Amino acid sequence: MNPVEIIRNKRNGKILTNKEIDYFVAGFTSGDIPDYQVSAFAMAVYFQGFNSDELYQFTKEMIETGDIVTPSEDMRNYVDKHSTGGVGDKITLIVSPIVAACGLKIPKMSGKGLSFSGGTIDKLESIPGFKVNINRNDFLKQINEIGIGIIGQSDNLAKADKQLYAIRDVTATVESIPLIASSIVSKKIASGSKNIVFDVKVGVGAFMKDIKTGIELANTLVELVKDFGGNSIAIVTNMNAPLGNYVGNSLEIIEVIECLKGNLPKDIEELVYELAGELLIIGGKATDLLQARIMVKEKIDNLEALNKFSDLIKYQSGDSKIINDYNLLPQAKHNIVIKSDNDGYISFINAEQIGMLSLSIGAGRIKKTDEIDYSAGIYLPLKIGDKIKKGDVIGKIFYSKENLKLDNIINIFKSAFEFSINPVDEPTMVLSVIS
Ligand code: URA
């Protein structure tokens, strides 16, 4: 077979045969097909897409390039949750202990931050001692004993994805629905997940910028999981403004703990009840959202979810004393308070801009090799719809890096906000549910 012919066929909109797909995926995973041909192929798929048969075959072949965990019958109570990535998105760290406290098992492999979007693994690594790499046996024992574990992505799962993703990242081909769906689903199926709730984020702070493409991705994910014999639901959610009141790793861990103590900002509350509720239904613990919501509230109110989070930290060698003493988390050396120049109602807060700003103060990586400053981050006390006066505090930046251009940072922060003289409605967080 000839890679050039396969690229040409896809470029011209032809349907690829299973053999062509298998040959191409195996070829780029082994290194026999060079990066420049993989780039051209990714661009051809970006423009021409895959039909559902091609997508299934492509994903199946990606799965077969690495280790495969075979789910067993007694994994009915196992669930997984996946977010396509956002700013201030700490929902996984809140819903996972809640559903584990309800008796589900949630073994999670999570990622690091990508571009402006934060990563669950980076947030957990801000907890002193917390290990995100543990051996398979210890991980399985932990899941058996406490029902929850969160580790970094194994390099041995869907190896093809790692290579393809690195190329997509630098060839403007990340935003392709079949490539995103195959990337996500290959890792989920390879890791043995069968009951999955997807949080498909749309808006300025997400990779999917509009609801139409968000719904298209949500449908594609659900169909693809079904093709592999799994069960999933995709919730399309609003990612225009940063979630909650904090962006930045240790600050978001504090916010997670506060949420598990019952202090949930409204946007987080709406998402937590919806996503934890769907996980309880898909995992067979609740029959409908009403019943599921009652269970979620009970596990927050009686602190069982908080205790699960504490168990998670202890089992993964972290210092669980942080739950009652936030000073044990990394502390920023400096902070600046930012005040409003405007009167009125907040009508917009640009999550992508806040996400990029958080990278520039050290809370994320601009280059892959950058070290994260876990203490760096941004406090956003206000939400869309809030009424403010000139001089009110609209933010606080926590940082330790010296030589930051503070005037620049303050200007970027302020320009992320838009105001209206008329009252503004609070945004709806759950935009669509695809099952
Ligand atoms: N997350 C993934 O794992 N893959 C993508 O392509 C995009 C987001």
C-alpha cells in the first residue's frame, strides 16, 4: 500500500477501506509513515471527515496500537467522566468523590492542561506528596477499597493517539470532530470504560466554539461509544466564562474542598448536580435525575463526599491535612487586587483570555517543558449578571514569578470583562443532553 495514495483518496473525499485505515494507523504508530505524511492525512481528514464506518475502524485500530483493559461483567458499577476541557473546570474532582460516596467505582485517567484549558492532573499535583503515577495493582486495590482513583494517562494506551495528537497540535488539525472523537474514545475504550458521561464544553473557553459543533461532537462521541458496545451520555455545557471563582491549580483544589463542604458557586452547582446525576443513572444507582440529585445533596451535606476526597488524597500519598488547613498548599508570594473602572452589570467574562492570562503568570505551560507554579492563579469573585460599581474588586491575581509586566496583566484581566447598563440574565450552564 502507498501512503500517498491513501492521503490522496481522503483528500478527494473518498471513503477509505478498512485495510487502508489499518495500514495508515499502524504505519504512523511504528514510525514507518513519516510525520509530514501524517500531517497531510490529518489535514485531509479535517476537511473531508470520516463516515461512521471509517471512524469506527480508525478508532479500533488506534485502540489496538496499545494495551487494552478488558472490562468484566462485574464492572456494571464502574463509571467514567470526561470533559473536553475548559477554564476553571474542576468538576471531575467534585463529582468523582460524590459518586464514589454513592457506591460507584470511578477509576479515572486524566490529562494535564492543554493550551488555555486546565488539567485535573496538574491540579492534583499541587497537593503536597500526591502521586499521579501508581502501579496497576495498587490502583486496582485502591478502586476496590475506596471506589476512586485518579492517575495520569498511561503511555501504553492507544499509542497512536499520542503520536497523532502531537502532530495535530502543531498543524492546526486539533479541531476536527472525527479526530477528537477517535482520540477521546480510543483512550476510554482501551482503558476498559463502558459507562461514560461526557461533558462537551462549548464557548470561548472551549475547543468547540459554538453549540452546533458541540452538539455534533456530542452525537459523534455517543454513537462511537455505542459502536464499541458501551453506554454513554454527552452533556453539552456552557464554557464562555471561567467556572467557579478560581482559576489555577492549588486555588482550584481549595475551591473543590469548599464545594465538598457545601459551598458551591451557582455555575458549579448546576454542573455538579447534572453530571454526578447522570453518572449515578448510567452506573445504575438512580433511576432518574430527581432521585440522583437527592443522593448528591445527601453526600455533600453529610460530608461523605469530602471524606472520599480525603481518602483519595491519602491513598495517593498526598497530605490530607490540606482539607482543613489551606496554608499547607503552595502559597503565592504576591498578589494584586484589581478594581472595576465601570458601573453596571457584568455581561461577559472571556474564559479563554483568563485561561491564557493564567498561563502567563505560571499556572500552566506555554511550552510543553515549562514547570508549573502551582500557587499561581486568579480569583474572580463576580459572575455574569452581577451588578457592580466603579471601584469594586473584580479580581485578584496570585503570582510568585518576578519581573511580570503587572500593568499589562491588569489590562488583559480588565479587557476580559464586558459590562451592560441593563440587567443581564445569569447564563444557563447545561445547553443540551445527548443520549
Ligand atoms: N482531548 C483528547 O483527548 N483528544 C482531543 O483530540 C481533544 C481533546
